[in-house]
Amino acid sequence: MDETERIATSPSSKGRETSEFLMRIVRTLSHSADFEQREKEKARIDKAYKQSDKKLGELVTAHYEDLTKVTQDFSRMSKCINDSRERITKIREDLSSCKTLLHCKRDELRRLWIEGVEHKAMVALLDQVELIKEVPVKLDNFIISKHYLHATDLLVNAVAKLEKPLAGIDALRDLKAELIARNEQLHETLIEELNKQIYAAVPDQSVSLKRSSSYRRGSNLTKQLSDPECKQTKPTELLKPPEMVDLNKEIKEDLNGNPEENPAHFIAVLVEALFVLRKIPDSAERNKKMKDPLGIKSKIEPELSAIVARTSQQVVDSYAQQGESLSSQNQPRFLLELLENVFHQFRNVARMHKIVLRNLQRIIVSGVPVRNELLYDMNDVWSKIQAVLELVLREYLDVQTSSRQRTPTSFDEPSTDINSYFSKKKPTKSKKHHGKSDKISLFRFDASIHAMSTNSYVDDNMTFDTGNLFHVNLLSEVGLGKHQMVCKPSVNNITAIFMPLEAFIKEVEDAVACQDGTSSLQSFVTEFIQNIFLGQVHATVSSSIAAATKGLQIIISGFDALRHVVDHKTQKDLGVTRPLLTSTVTVDRNIRKLQELMQSLPTYGDQFLNMICNILKEYRDTCNSAYRGIVQIESDEKRVISATWAKDEDISRFLRSLPSWRSLQMSERQDLSKKLCSEEEIRTLNSKEALILISNLSSEAIIPQQEIITDVTQMRTIANVHESLEWFAGRLRQFCELLSARSPNSMNSIELSTREYPPVSDKSLESLKMLVKDFQDLAEICLLLLHLEVRVHCFYFLLPVAKQSNYAGPIDDLDPDSNVLKLNKDLSAMEEMLVQSLQPQKFKYIFESLGFLVSSILMSSIQYLKKINENGIKKMCRNLFAIQQNLTNITMARETDLDHARQYYELLYMNPDDVLSLIVEKGPDYSYSEYVSLFQLYQKSHPHIKPANLDTLLHKLEEVMNKTQNGSST
């Protein structure tokens, strides 16, 4: 029963035949043993039947519409099948009847068939004639719409039909001749269109004028360059590499699109059209049968020159005001603008040529026989580009004029001696220099480019030969008329264009495999810079510095020194508060120009740095000569005292260790927050300085006048030299720091300016640093000399005060000593000169602690006084008061040290015993030796005091001094 139920209800039983299912039920009932079993089986089957019937009813109800549609479709299909059977039966009967009839008229049917074939061929031939007659019109339409591939296919097929199938039709002979002529015309049109695609594409306006907003009338050039008649190319397309051409892809042309939307595809279409015309070899090289004898390769140079001429005219039209000519203006920025536009267009030209060559390669790969020797390659394109650019550079760099002069090429080496440009030379008898051959001049330029003639240039066999390129102007040769110059030709134009030019040359060298690794354009630029530009820069700088240093020599001679310092406007521009020597500013300006050249021409940074070092060496020697001319005593090798001391290592080291000097250095670094030492320590060090000076000078009788600088204008010159060289050394030091940051061995990370300096050799950098140190040392020596010279002047005037004057006269002289008056006048004159030439802190350094020195000199001079009375004491006090007033006016501070000296001399009013009592009461204000000198003068001024009494007084003085010192120590 379970078996029967499984069979009846199982999903798998649905696919079985109904008869098999019934037989299985009968078999099951037959094998049952009793009636009851059969009844149960029957009831089960009946129940299953009812369930199935119910389920079937439900399914019919649920799918009634589908079932109805299926039934109707089945009925319709059944009817169609029956109808088809009937028609097929009828067709069979009709075919059998037709077959019988055809056998009856076989010959007539064959005749009719032959006539039909003949008429069909004639109609086809007439159709071809009609199509051929429409070819000129269709060809014109294709050419107008620039669908050249369709035009070429149409023309080639039409000519082929006229030469073979339609060759015997006399009425088509004129049409055939016309189409053959149109074939040649189409060839010329394709070449012209291909050249237009290569050369007539104008860069995008944003690339053409990147700085047009800052220049006048910049929009005009933008408008011209964005002319809708010219083909526009996006900047991104120019920067990316040429489109890769699939060598196996078939070239197709879309009649519904604009053929010029995709330049690469359009060029591929043009090349394919030339190939269809069988004109590929003639297109790549000369074709003598063409009216225009120039092919693609032959047109490269003229077309590139035309681009230069056209762009030059656009720049001139955009920037030149009405009535003015750019060719007479020294504006290299216009040349830079021109070259940037030309570079951009030349890159586009090279890109287009590469696309043309790739399509030619595609044709060669396809197996079509093409003579490779008639084709060109990218090396030819880049070679022509370099040739045209070299011609342009020769014109704008004025090579024709500049190359006639030759300068020594070794000036940029560190060992170069350029003394010939600065040092004195003996007059020569063989040459006259403007009628002044008998006059000894300080600087001469016999070896400079300005003095060399054309004959000497030829004799020197100059390696940089310009050839005959300037005898024929290529731009005029291609029929463009006179070439418009955008700026005045000049050798210095190279500085504005060097960086973009080098970048473009690098692109050329990357694109072309040069045999020696250097392109012809790079060789030209290198030879021009080394053989012409560097020499002219050197000569120009030498001439400028020669004139400046000659002015410095005039200063040394003492002629109107004020004439050789810069004016107030220049001071303001330089940001300085004190006058600078014109020579120093001139040298600095020339150095700045060379620094700018290092940035503009970084490849030659070492040469320019060597040139800077050589110039600095010469100027350093000139400054040293100027210094010696001031401090040297006439023709003798002996110098003034202050200069000798300033050069003395021990004295110089001691003076540099004093707080006044260290505070001066700190003030220059603007580090004033740190206090070096206390007032007592400063007084002790000042005392030591005074003792050193007194020990070196007071022993002499009188200082000779020739050993001091008597002309205060010379001191002003020294002050100007100090300020100038210190300012100059500071600027050079900044330059060294920037170069050190760019040095290959440097680990510094200094923030540099927008345009960085190129890396330079360590040897040149060290040489520059040593020169900076030399200038700084000379500046410091000048300041030390002024510091010492003022003090030597004090000795010069104050030593005779005690040694030569009488202080024991009977008459009370109301005026100070004449030497004191001379000293005050001298100090005032020096103050008037130096206050205008030195910065306040340096002026303070010169006159600071001068009161202590004066008081020390006058106090130590007491030993030279033979005797003194009350009138003499008053006179000495007047001397001190006069000097004190003068120094107070100079330093704007009361010189208390002079009060100390005046009180010292006032002790002479007292007798020695009163002095000893004062020491016991208040303590000693002076040293033991000073008290001894005081007692000795008192004894000489009072003869009644015997030497034995003096010894007793000195013994008491020693005991009192020891006692007071011991008391103070406890």
C-alpha cells in the first residue's frame, strides 16, 4: 500500500504513461489475498483519485487563461499545418505541369536567357558610366568636407575603371584626362593639408602668453594665437607622447564626423590617402614632377623658419606701441616670450612628424614595398629644429659682431692673474692711447676685448667660427620678407633664455641619440658662452671695477674724498645709514651681477665663482694698498704708531678681548641682552689698556708728528673704508652661506631664494671664504686703528703738557695749556668727521674710556714735573676741566675719571701728613706708586723738606697702605 501511495503521489510518477500506472494498480489488486484488503486498496485509490481530481480542478482554475490560450494556439497551428499540406500538394502538381511545358519550348527559352544577360551587362556598363560622370562632383564634395580617404578611393577606383573596363569608350576620354589631372591635384592637396597639420597648429593661449597680463597689449597676441582659422591643440595633448598607431588596424573615415577633431587620426587618413595614390616615396622626399618641388622632408626647415617669423611678428604686434620698434629696445623678456612660444610649437611639430612616421611605418609593416632611403626620420626633424634655433640665437645673441672680438678663455680659472686689468703698467712706445702714451696710468686693458683688433682676432685662430650663416638670412630665403626682431641683439640676452633653452636642449638630446652625447645646438650654446659671453662679462666687470678702484687711488692721494662716497639716495636704496665708498658699491654691484649670472647660467657656476674670487682678490689688494697709502710714512716702510699696534698680534688680541670690542660684536648681531662684565671689571680692563699704552709711549720724549695721522679727513677715509668693507663682507658672507647650502658635501637645510645657486667646487668656496675673512679683518683693523689713533693723539698732545710746560710760575695763567687746547680742537675735529662716517656704537667704541686714559696720562705725567705751586695746580685742574667738558660734549656722558685726576692734583694743596691722615680716615683712593710720585713732587716743590724726611714719609705711607689693605681684607 505504501508502494502504491508513493507511486501515486510521487512527483516522478507524473511523467509516466497512464497505462503503466493502471496496470500496476490492477497488478496490486490481483495479488491481494482477501476482499477486505482489496476494498481498502480500492478506497485508498478512490481517495487518491478524488484528491488528484480536486488538485487538477484547482490548477485548471488557477491557470484557466493560459490553458485557454494554449488550446486556441494549438487549434490555430493545427489548422495552418493542414492548409500548408494542401498547398504543397498543389505546388507539386503545378511543378510537374511546368516541367512538361518547358520541355516543349527549350530553344526559345535559351535565346531569351542570352539576350537577358547581354542587356544586364549593358545596363551595368551604363550604370558605371553614370557613376563615373558623377565622380568630379562627389570628389569636390569630399575634398571640401576634407574626407580625403573617401576622395582618394573614389578617384583611384574611377581612374582604374577608365583605364580597363571603360577604356574603349571614346566619350569618356576627356573625363579620364580630367581625373588623371585631378589625381595630381589631390596629391598636392594632401601634401599641403599634411604640412598644415604638422606646422599650422597653434599652441593654446594659456601656454603662449603665461605672463601676458603683466605686459601691455597681451590680449592681442592671445587673440591672434587663438585664431579660429588655425587649428587648436590642447596643452595636455602637446605634453603627452604621440598616440600609438596600431600597425594592424585598418584606417577608416567617418563621413558623419569632423575629420580634424582627432589630429592623429586625420594624419593617419592623409598618409593612407597618399599610400592609396601610390605617392608615399614622393611625399617623403622631392618629387620633380610636382609644381612645388618641396616634399615633407624638404619643407621642414622653411616651415620652421616661417613659424619663427610668424611668432616674431605676433610678439611685435602685441607689445610694440604705435611708432616704436622693439628691435631697438633692450628687452630680453620679449625674446624669452618668443622662444617659449617657438619651443612649444616646435614640440608640437616634432609630435606631428612622429605621428606621420608611425603611419609610414604602419604601411611598411603591411608589406607594401616602399623605398626606405626616400623616407626621413625624427633625427632629420630635430636636426632641422636645431639648425633654425641656432640661426635665431645667432641673430639675437649678436654673434656676428661679438665673434669678431676674442678674449682670453682662461680668466675663469682660479690661478688666473688679472693684474693686467688693474695694476700699474709702464708706458709702451709701440702704441698710443688717445695721445696719452707718456702718462703712467693705474689701470690698462691692453689684453681686453675692447683693445683687440680684428687682425689679432684672426691671428689668434679663434675656435668659435660663425661661418657664412649671416650672409644669407634663411627667413628671407623662404620668402617671408624681413624678419621682425623682438628685442635688440645682445650677447647678454643669453641670461634671460638660458634656462628654458637648456631645458629644450635636454628634450632634444633625450629624443635624439647623439653620437658624442651632445647635440649641435648644445655645442653652439656652449661655445658661445665659453668663447664670447664669459669673455665679454669679464671685460665689462673689469672695466667697471677698474674705474672704481682708480677712484679709490684718488682718495689715497687725498683729492676730495667726499666725491668718492655714494650719495644719500644710494645709501637709502642699500639700507645703510653711513656713507660707503663708491668703489665698494661698484664692486658689490658687479659681484651681484655675477651672482645673478650664476643663477641664470647654473651650468657655468664655477666659472662665475672663480671670476668673483679673482675680482675680490684684486679689490682686496687695492684696499690694502689704499690702507698702506694712508698709514705708511711717506716712502719709508715705517708706519704710524696706531697702524703698527693694530697689526701687532698681542695688542690686537688684547684689544679684541676687551668688553668694549665684544659688546660691539654683539651689537652687530643684535644680541644686547647679555651683559659681558661688571663696571668694576670694565674699569680694571680699561686700566690695563691704559697701562699698556702708557708703558709703550710715555717713556719717549715726544711722539714725532709724522707718526700720527694729522689729517682728520684721512681718518674719515679710514672710517669709510671700515664701514664699506664690513658691509661688503657681510653681503659676501650671506653669499657664502647660500653657496654652502648648495655644496655637494653640505648637510645644511637653509631656506634659499626662489632661484637657487648651483653647486660649486669646495676649492672655490674655500677661496671665497678666505677672501671674506680678509675683507672682515681689514675692516676690523681699520676700526682698531681709529680706536688707537685717537689715543695716540692724546699722548701726542698731553705728554708735552708735563714735560715742556712750567707749573711753578709766579703768575696765575687763567687759560689751559696750549697743548690741551690743541687736543680739544683735534678731538672735536675727529668727532665731527667720525660721527658722520661711523655707526653710533662704533663711534662710542672710538671715544669710550678716553677720559680714563687722559686722566691716567696726566696722573702718570706727574713724575715729569720738576716742581709745582698753587698756580700750577690750578692750571693743571683747568687742563683737566677743559678736557672733561670737551669729552662730555663728545660722549654725552660725564667723564668722572677726570674728576678723579683733578682730585689727585688737588692733594698737592695739602701737606704729606694731611694726606696720610686722609688715607687713614677714608682709605686710599690711589695706588702706592701714585702717592709716591705725589710726595716726590711735593718734596721737589718745597725745598725745605729734606730727602731724609721724604724717606720717612714714604715709609709711613707704606705702613698706612699696608694697614688699610689688611684692614679691608679682614
